[in-house]
Amino acid sequence: MLLCIDFQPSYAEAFASTLPPLRRRLREAARKQEEVHFIYNEVYSLEGEELGDPLDRILTWGRKERLTLRNVRMLRKNFGWVSHHLRNGSSRRIAVLILRHLLHQGLSSSSEVSSPELEQIVASVEGDSFKFRSSFPEAWEEITSGAIALPLVFEGGVLPWLHGFRCGDVEIIGGFRERCLDEICMLLEAGGVACHVNESLTYSLPDEMREPVPLRLWEPDTESLFFSEVGLIAV
């Protein structure tokens, strides 16, 4: 299965050099009848600023760029559901475990998790929740205020979507490498889904650029979640 994250007109300047290999990868997926999910942003800021693209604009742009989007599942999501203060080291592991807790308990954000449960999750990683709260007060405040959440706008729902990955490995491409793409990786990890990032087909903001590595792998340490089926949408 192939996940394409935020390849859309609003961010096209950031991944312009990636378009030729993206065309080839989508053609290959179509030839092999590989399942492809094309995940995009269509959101607005509180001030009404457009931060993504509606579906019709993406499809028009895709045809112009000769992207093979037939029999691709188009998924609209929101973004920014895990704080940037919780994206590295042990903080990232804590965020993944909280996401997993949300999935298992049917909750929507970390603000709905009781303090004793949050402390237990933190202690399972750090050994001492008090030390974490003292060392990273801003991160702890964000956790308790709901800075770790499941995406609220996700057609079909998050749990049914994760169920679709119960077989096989998942390749992830797109961007931004340390933002939306990483959030999808965290969500899959929380759901027990094995995935790898194809770094040759990812893109970043200028301040996130670094030497690419051939492959980043994550293998689940728990069984995958099982929920109702979701199908493909032909476009």
C-alpha cells in the first residue's frame, strides 16, 4: 500500500523536484494495482486563510501534472494534531503511546485522559513522570490541554482507516517530513501498523532539509487494530 501525504497545489513549490519520480511511482502503483491513499489538507485558519486545497482543485492539478489518480482513495484530513514539542526522543514515544490510548479508549484528545493515566504513560517511558513534568513543563501543559489528538476531519474515520492496513507493509511518501508526514507515521505506529518512509519521495520546509537516508522502518510491537472495512473511491 502507498500513502501520498500532501502532494497538492498549495505546497507544490516545496516538492517541485519530486514530481517526476512521483509520476513514475503512481504509474507503477496503477500497473501493479497497488492500493493508494492520497491524503490532503483542506482547512482554513481562524482568520479564514486557506491552508490547503479542495478536492476539485487537487484533481484538476493532478491531471495537469499527469499524475495517475485513477482508483486512488482521496482522504481529506486536518493537520497539526500533535504538538511540535512532542516530536523528538522520549517525548515522541510518549505522544505515540497517548495516541494509542486514545484509539483504544475511543477518546479524541489527550485532554480527555485522566492525570493518573497520563502520568502512568509518561512513567512507562521516562521512569518518573515528575521528572518529565519538571524538565519539560511546556510539553506537559500541552499534553494536558489536548495537544495530542486524533484527526477530527478524516473521511471514513480513523479507526476504520487503520483497519485497512491489517495486511502487508505500508510505504509513505510526501511531506512535510517533520510535520504532516510524521504525524501520519505516529498515527500508524499507534495503531500497530508497520510502515516505512521512502525518503527519496519526501519533501520538507527549507529549515527541515537534511541529508536523506534510504529508508526509515518501524515495526509494530503490538497487534494491529481491527475495525470495519473501508473501500476505494474511483476518481
